Amino acid sequence: MPAPPRSVDDEEAERLWLPRARAGDASAFDRLVAPHRRRLHTHCYRMLGSPFDADDALQETLLAAWRALAGFESRSALGTWLYRIATHVCLRLIAQRPRRITSPDHGAPWQATAELGEPVAGPVWLEPLPDAEWCGVGDDAQDPAVALQRREHIALAFVAALQHLPGNQRAVLLLREVLEYSAAEAAETLGTSVASVNSALQRAHQTMKARVAVAGQGGLDAAAPGRDGLLQRFVSAWEGRDIAAMVALLAEDARFTMPPLPSWFDGRRLAALFFAERVFQTPWRLQPLQGNGQPGFACYMQQIGDDRFRPGGVVLLRLRGGRVERIDSFVDPAVCRRFGMRDELDR
């Protein structure tokens, strides 16, 4: 999503709040940066692959901006200056932290369901971002092609592919392809040359093309024919524990992942086996949600001896050709809380 040009409102906000913020008025600074917070957080999320890491990066970005505000001379838009700071904060964090991975990055698919492995702890896994938090909210009211492109730039497959790029290539690709900076603007932001930017972009394209081709990028068009009906049938099959109905919805190459558990299942046969032998042994209730521009569900499960349904995980789906191609389930309680799941549901 392109960084917005400086509007009359932006200029008026800077005229009103920038002098006060420079004089040490923290509330004026908050008002000055408020229109940029969500966009900056989304940029940090793409760079880092975790909304929690993006929280840290945004906080550090705003602190750095507050400390350096006296040096901001308004020769560029405030948003451009903030993006520059955020990008360098993210590059430093990338150098310090392990990259976020998906289940196929961690290991081979599992062939049996008796054991699912111990959760892999630590800042390891790619994590989803609630649609309410990313700056594409409301895109459906815009040009459909633009809205689709913006959802593609936040989709799990795209963010996962980004994590396979070195930090500088990640930054160049996002500045050039998502924020729509010119090569000269990207070079100035990163403190490098136009030639270096162009070279990094070319290498990034090669990696992204291969990664996104393997991961797929379907099912993001909210207006796709039959989409709502497919999602309704998916809920009915899951809540009804109807294995035949679920199998009928799965693509032949369907995948089911569930970080932080290391186990995942590749192909319709094994995904169906997992549903039959593990998932459908427990009653469930599903409530719709959206994350990374994709449809999904808050999944509540009822354990034996419990009269309540409690959080079991956040599921995001990728659809293709009228079938479910990917079921990405995130069972980390922190992710469930991030998506606003309640502690319990009445039976």
C-alpha cells in the first residue's frame, strides 16, 4: 500500500502540532504521529513477521522520532521520515533475532496423528495479524483491483516469503513494490546507492517468485463467486464433525499447520486423517474472523468434563477453485488473545 502523499490535512496537522511537539509537548507529538501509527505498524509487521515484534519496533520508532524531532526539517513528508526510522529499526531487529518460519520451514510433514510433538517455544513462528490492525481496513470500498493487491501484500504467503529475504532485500522490496518509492527514494531511505537498490530488488524478486509460487496466493478476493457458501459449508462440516463433508471441501494438496506445534499435514488424505482421528474427537464452535486479508475462524473446543467451550486456536484459510487449499491454525494463546477470543463460550 503506497505511503500517502502529504495532504492539506497533513500539512495543517504538522503546522499545528509540530512546533508544540518540538517544544516538548508529548500530547502534541501523539497527535502528530497518530495518523501514521497503523501504517508504520503494518510496515514493521511485514518486515518482521510478527505483530508482537512489530509492536516493539513501532514503540522504538516513535521513541527515536521523539528524540530526533528537533532535526526534522520538513523537507520530506513526516510519514516518509517516520518510515525511514521504522525501516532502520526493523533492520537492526532482523540482525538480532531469528527469522520467523512456517511449519514447512521447520520440518517435514507428519505421517501419523498419534503424537503432535511438543510446542516449539520462543520467537520462532510466523504469526498472523488481525485485519482490524492493518492499514488496509476499508479497502473494499476502494477500487477492487487495488483492494485485492493490498490484501495480497499482507497475505500469510507473502509475509512468509519475505522472511526468506535478507533484511536489506526485504526493505528494498517493501519500499519499492508496496510503498511505491522510487529507486532514488529507497536509496536515500536506506543510505545506499540506486544501483544497490536495483540489484537488491532483482534478487528479492527471484526469491519471492519461487517462494510465493510454492506457497500459493489464492483465495484473497472477498468477492469470489461461491466464497461465502464455501465458508458456511466449512463451518458446518467442522462443527458437525462430518469427515465426509470436510474431505469434499479440501483441495488435493491441502495443508493443515498448527504452530507452535511442530506437526503439520500435507495433502488431503493426511489432513482428513488428522480431522478424523484428532480434531473431530472434540466438540467445536467456530466464529468468523479476518486476518492477513484472509477469511478465518476463532475456534473454541470443549474438553471432556467441561461444560464450556474454550479457545482452541485461530484458523486462517486460503481458498482455490472452490476448495480449501490451506488451513493455518495458530494455537498459541497469545495469538488467540490478539484476535480477541473470549476465555470461554456458553455451551
